[in-house]
Amino acid sequence: MLHQYIKEKTKEFSESEKEERYKYLGKEVIDVGDPGLDSIPEFYGIANAIWRDWNEGKIPTKTAIGRLMLLKLLTNKDKNHKIKNIPEEELEEVRSFIDYVIKVIRAGSVKRGEPEEERSPS
């Protein structure tokens, strides 16, 4: 259901449109609701975009893990006041998904033979 929603809402943007859109953690994702990181689909969208970019070799492992750790930090209501109305259970599911993506990226990095210093965020 989430994948279908993202697919329906995704469209190609011109360069000028890209300049005007909101960006989170260096990634362009659809902005659901109010401006800012304030909904569950946005968290999943960013995590999937980071995972995809890492998988395609657009960003290094260290960058991907660092961005995912920042994204996970933003699932805390103390750090992101825009998510105060989202139930804690849903945020916990997002945190679990982000942990899973980090685990997959680290495992993939080991399989690629990357040195430890290229896998750990600074």
C-alpha cells in the first residue's frame, strides 16, 4: 500500500521545480501534508531513497548510514515537534525499518569488501 501511494505521488520535476522543492537529508521526496518531515510516508520515502542511492553507488556507505541515523533521530518527538500527533507505535515501526536498512547496508558493505572506516559514519 505504501509503495503504491509513493508510486502514484511521484513525478518528474524540471530543474527549477527541483530547486523550489523541500529537501530532507539531501534527498528529494514527496512532501505529504504540511512542509517539513511530519508524516510516516515521508520517513519511509527518505529511507528507501537513501537505500536506493547507496545500492546504485550514488552515495558511499558512510554517507548512507549517517543519513539514516539522522532520520532515525528525527523520529523522536523531542527532536521533531512536527510529529507530536503521530502515535508512538507507528514511529517505533519506522525506527525498526530504519534499523533494518542500516543493517542491510552494513552487510552489503562487508560483502563489497569495503574497509571498516568507509562503513562507519563520522
